Amino acid sequence: MSLRPADVGHRVVVRRVLGEPGPGEQNDGRPQFGDLLGELIELDADRQRVVVRTAAGDVAVPVAEVVAAKRVPARVDALELERIAALGWRGLDTGTLGGWQLRAAGGWTGRANSVLPLGDPGIPLEAALDAVREWYAARELPPTIQLPLPARDDLRRELEARGWADQWGALVLVSSAAPLRRSGVPGLPPVTVDDEPDDAWLAAYQYRGNPLPPIARQVLVEGAAPGFASIRENGATLAICRTSVDEGWLGITAVEVDPAHRRRGLATHLLAGVVEQTAAENVYLQVDPENTAAVALYRKAGFRRHHIYRYYRPSV
């Protein structure tokens, strides 16, 4: 059993032996197993048992019956994960409108230049949209709302009825950290993580295929201790990404691999390296859903779909 005292209070899955098949049940000579999913509330070495709080109630399992057990990512809905992600990639100019976060950063990146509607704006929707238009007009930016879906399907319908249109978006993927730590590629250079991006790191990052504008560095370093990871060899920067850790979640952004060095496992090695250097239990990243190669790579590494978000703007 791989559970430890530090796992108490966290979500776990426990596989246990249920016993031999009963009369009339199919019997192939093998024992039956069952899984318990819930919060680990007791790990009692003296009484040799674990207690898991499941949806059906507390279940005590003798340690001798446990075949395997591990911690699994905590349940977090799309709005909560977007709130956490917003801590990792921030606007330079921010405001609030009830439960809406207003963010601006000179127009560079959608996440730093859009409204994130996590709750109710506190005023009628028409007035809220007027306030959004005014706030962004004062900053010479187009009014943009980031909609986590399907969580904000209600607001999506209201916006579309008022002439707002879907512009672009991203797929949000998540994984527990443990399997990623074991996915390093032997023979590749180590992953280093610095507190600030140097010129080589910035030169390697091509946001949507374009060189970075002057304001980009300010956005990149904003936040609580972001990290700037890279794999370098013989003076060349082979791969980079940016990291942020908030509330137990590692956010991985700005992933780039030098086209001349692709198909060496650099992206997988990079993921393993940055996860290894944090204590985060869970990992999220955003990817263009049309980038099928990247989506396939992340899925192979162990990521799974969590939700999508789309950016909406007035069509006129």
C-alpha cells in the first residue's frame, strides 16, 4: 500500500479484495476486487486499517485486504480551476464587477485581456456589459469575455442573443503530478528553472507564432513566483515553458520546442522536469484544440480533458 499519513484528508482510490465468488457466480479461480473512491479520513497503523469517506458513507478496510491505493486529484469544477489559473497568468491592470474579474495587459494574450465571469456581476446583465465595454474602451482594447464551458453556458446564450460572437478558445487539460514525475527521457539534458526569463528564453517563445511585444515580459513575470524552465545543450535553448504554482496546482504555459530538435522527447522531458521541481499535486495546462499533435502528446503523457473556454466579443 502506497498511502502515507500525509494523504489523510485527501481524495484517494483504494482497491481491495472482496473475496471469492459466491454460489452461482462466475468463478474463474481468481478473487474479486472493488474500488473505493473518497476522502481518506483515517490511516491507522495500530489497528491495521484505512477508513475512506465515500459518497455512500465511511468504509473501513483492513490493510491486509488492500491491493493498491493512491491519492487522486481533488475534484475541482471549471470555474474553480479557472480562478486558480487566473492567479498564474494575470493582467497588469485589473478590476472587479461583482463576481467578474476584469483584466488588461496591453492586448497581449487573451487570458490577460478579458473578463473572467466566475459569478454574478451584481448588477443587471445589460448594465454589466455596458460597464465592460466602457472599461476596455478606456484602455483602447476590445471588450472580451472568457467563458469556461459548459459551466457558463447560461451566459453564453445571453451573449449570443445580444450579438456577441465566439472568437477563439482553448482546451484545458489536467493530470495528477505523480505519473508525470516518472516520464523523464534518459540521455536528455536536465531541466533548469529560473526566477526570470533571460534573452534566450524570451527569444524561444513565439506566442501564436509571433515574436513577443515589449509588454510580454511584464505579463510573464507577473504573479507569485513564476518559473521559467528550459532545456539547453551546447549553448542552444531546445525547449522552454513557464510555470506557476497556486493552491496546490502547477500551471504549465508557454511551452515551446525548437523545431530543429523535435521528436526527441523534449516536451515530455520538460513536463517531467518541472513537475519534479515542485510540490504541486495536480497539473493543468491549456492547448489550442486544433493543435492535434500537442493534444495527442499531452494525452499520452497522462493528461485528460477538464473543460474548454471560449472568448466572446461583440460582433459589431
